[in-house]
Amino acid sequence: MESSTYKKRVEPQRLPKAAPNILIILMDDIGPATSATFGGEINTPTLDRDAKMGVAYNRFHTTAMCSPTRAALLTGRNHTRVGNGQIAALANDFDGFSGVMPKSSATVAEVLKHYGYSTGAWGKWHNTPEEHVTSKGPFEYWPAGYGFEYFYGFLAGEASQYEPNMVRNTSLVQPHEIHRKGHHLTEDIAEDAIKWLREQRAYAPDKPFLMYWAPGAVHGPHHVMKEWADP
């Protein structure tokens, strides 16, 4: 110690200072031309605003099913190349249909996390085989195992919008915490995501973020807000 020279450790900067924040919104079963943002008749002013602030793509080829499309989007690879030839609930031992995205195919969240992004996912996951969806894991095939530092949502293919079975990171959310009068899943995950963003800005304002926001709407069951459903 007496003869040593102190040299401050400097963490390597792997991102430019102007690295963009990234918001991915994934909604099931809605036609690409349904919203006004992409030429449809349904007025979606918030989506319009978000699209104008970023980049809109018009040549993403879906697989017409939940899990395969999600796996392709998250990894940038063909769905059968990453074990998701069909939905996770019907996974089997055929090549390309195991329901498990291999660790050799990194997700966008894994890559960006290692480059210095904060990463979070909300809403529907549907990329974990049924036998792994238990409170005791294993968790390597949950969002936390695929690069998402934070997750608040449901692991299955669908969920009640009024009384969903929710997970926060790797812990099941107790029903009494969310099953309350006026609860709606889309609003709930929006509020949680906003809270996460505010904390992100407070604790690490210079750190960019990746937000993967995938509500249960408009996938079945079709549970709209109570004020819309009840006369």
C-alpha cells in the first residue's frame, strides 16, 4: 500500500451521450391499419404523438401467433430458430418448437443492458413454457433471465383485465394488492411504467432506457374499462 499509486477506475463508456430511449409497444390481435396512426378510423392521439417522436416501421412480418411473434421481435431472428414455432403453452420437443429462446440468441434487452441501458417490461410475456411458470422458477426463462431488469405483468397468453394473476420480477403479486374496485390491467401497467420512468430519471438521469410495453388488450378476454362496459 505504501508504495502503490492510486489510479481511479474509469468505467468504459459504451454508449454515445445522445443514445436514444427506446419504447416498444406490442399489442395483440389488432390490425395494423386499425388505429389512426397507421391510417385507420380509430382516433389514437397518444399513439400518434409517440410515433411522431420516434420511428415507425411498416414491414414487420408477424407470425400470426403470440409467442412466435414476440420471440422474433425480441431476438431479431426467425421464430423457429429461437424455439418458438408455436405458442409457449403448446411447446414440445420438436426442433424449433421447444418454447425456449436459447441463450445463444440474445434478446434486445440483454444486448442493451450490457451496453448500459436500463431495461423493463410490462404486461404480457408469453415466452416461457408452462412447466416453468411456477412461483419457484426456474427463472432463467422469465423476463429477468432474458435481460429485463424489471418486469411487471403476466406470464401466460391471456389474463383477466379486472382480476389478473400478476408477477413482479420473479414474485407473484398477491391478489389483494391489485384486485380492487376500478382496477383495469392496462391502466395499472401504465401507471407502474410511469413510476419506473420517474425513478429512472431521478436516480440515473443520464442512463437511457428500453421499455417493452405489451398490454393484454386487445387480446381476449375483451374486458374494457368498467365505465365503458356498464350502463
